[in-house]
Amino acid sequence: MPTRTSLAEFIERAPFAPMEALLVDALPEPPGWQYEPKWDGFRAVVVRDGDAVAIWSKSGKPLGRYFPEALDHVRRLDQRSLILDGELVITVDDHLSFDALQARLHPAASRIARLSRETPAQLILFDCLRVGREDLRRAPLSERRAALERLAATLHDPAIVLSPASPDSEQAETWLAASGGALDGVIAKPIRQPYQPGERAMRKVKQLRTADCVVGGYRETAVGRVASLLLGLYNNAGDLDLVGFSSAFGAKERAALGDTLAKARRGPGFTGRAPGGPSRWNPDKSGDYIPLEHELVAEVIYDQVTAGRFRHAARFLRWRPDKAPGQCREDQLMRELRPAEMLQLTGARARKGTNVE
């Protein structure tokens, strides 16, 4: 069992790499599994040793300075020796905002302090690795979850939330169906196994959403072949905003794309938010693209939305010649569920006296 000194060391360095999940097509069948909602936030390993608190990212980097309000929330807990696994989330305009999380990763302490007041983070807890003098890392999940629920029963702060869990795979499938696409996915955890740092011992099913998008333009490779389709949706003002791209095409598909896109060239392209110039992540990438008429509609598969854009590349599914471009509006995009909505969906109840938003 770690000593108090070793726990103090984890204030200065990450205690372990968090256990991860393998993406699968279907949830594993019970018995032997616990099912939980998949949260769309920053993974957070929380360590408390007395008044000292640290929050570590999935990659082992300190997050505490970017989320000072979360440090304060942990310090208010009755238990003074803890290692917890969870997720930091921020709610903005009635939905979870990954963009608001990213905005915290800023060097200016004054900006972080302002954002912590304007858009405070919540900490969603889903595993307990140590509580008091009890080291639970080698304990099965069933024991760790019981310890976490005992800890949750003492919580008085609505900014710290216990993630729902169920041993029933059918109930987890119901979460996905009932959310209408707003739930990011479901995680399945082996109930009898210990915590396995850095290993993909869990399973996850992600909620894939579809959207009908106007192809507002495309980019070419250096030899003139189609590199990616640029996807757009109309905003409330009637302008076509860039929302993402799709680039996973085979050689034959790319050749056919060239013929299809050539017929719509010399159009207005994006009349609202348009492809930008070089970025700090890819300084060599130009904002130049070939604009198209607003004629082609593509159905694509996406996973998550950040600041009105697909966070990752969308997967081309099919052309939609039956769909009018004007029907491709931004209200198609699914927002993530707030913690309170997730609790309501799963049948969990907030503790008396809390106001989970």
C-alpha cells in the first residue's frame, strides 16, 4: 500500500496512465460488465493529499492551473486522501462544450481566472483508486465502484457528479436510443478486473451521427487529384458555413469525384464561415480551395461537434440527389447531453440539495 509520502509524490507527477477503451461495434454481453455513459470532456486523474490537489491529463500533463475551480471543489471534499478517475466537462448554452475546455489551455492566468468564473467546469467521477488509506488499484471494479458510491454519498458540491452505471447492457442500449444521438457513446468495464493503467481493458461503442451537407468546395493534391471534400451547412442567416471535410476515398472513388465536382466548379463556395489560412497546427496548409455551386449534397457520418464544426474528419456515406441543398441546415447537428440530462436519461437522481447543470 502506498505511504502518505508516495501519495504526495503524485502531486508532483502523474500516478499512472489512465485505463483506456477499445472501440468495438457492439457492447459485450453480460454478465461481467458494467456500462457507463461516455463523456465528451478532458480525462482527469485527481490526486489529493491533504490540502495539496493535482489533476492530471490522459497524457500525464498537469491540468490544475487551467481549472482552478476544480481544484477548489476537490479541496472541499471531506476525504483528504484520494486518487480518482474522471472527466472534466463544461456546459455552455445548455450543452457540453469541448471548445470551452480547449479555451482554458492558455498561458495567461488572468484569462483562465475569468473563464473559470464565466464557464466553470464540472468533474464527473467514474472510478476510485484510493480513498483514505485504502489502495484500490488492485481491487476489482465492483469494489472500486462501491467505494466511489460511498464517497459520492458525502458530496455536497454540485460541481462534482457521480457518473451513472448499470450492469444491464439493454439499459445501456436504451441510453443510446433514447438520447437521439446526443450521447457520445457507452463504455463497458470488466467488473471483476483490477484497474489496468494504460491498457485498453474497457470497451466503447461510439454514437455515430449523420448529416446531409452541401459540398461547398474541395481541395486538390499536388498532382491535381481530389484531396478532400469541404462540407457546409446553412446558418440562420442563409449563408453556407464550413463545418468539416471528408478525405477517405479509394483511387477509383477519387477519379469519379473529379468528374462529379468538375460540373459544379466556379460557384460561390462558402458564403459564411470559409476555409481559413495556415494554422498553428499546420502552418503549410493554405486556405485556398476550389469553390463549387451549391448543388451537390453528401450524407456523411461524424462523431462530435466542436464550435459548430466536426471535430474529426467525416466519413462520406453517399450522395443525396433527392435532397435540396437549402434543406442542409446547421440544426441537424446533435449537441451533447448535459450532466443533468444524462442523469435524467439513465434514471439516476441528483443528491438532495444539489443543482446539477
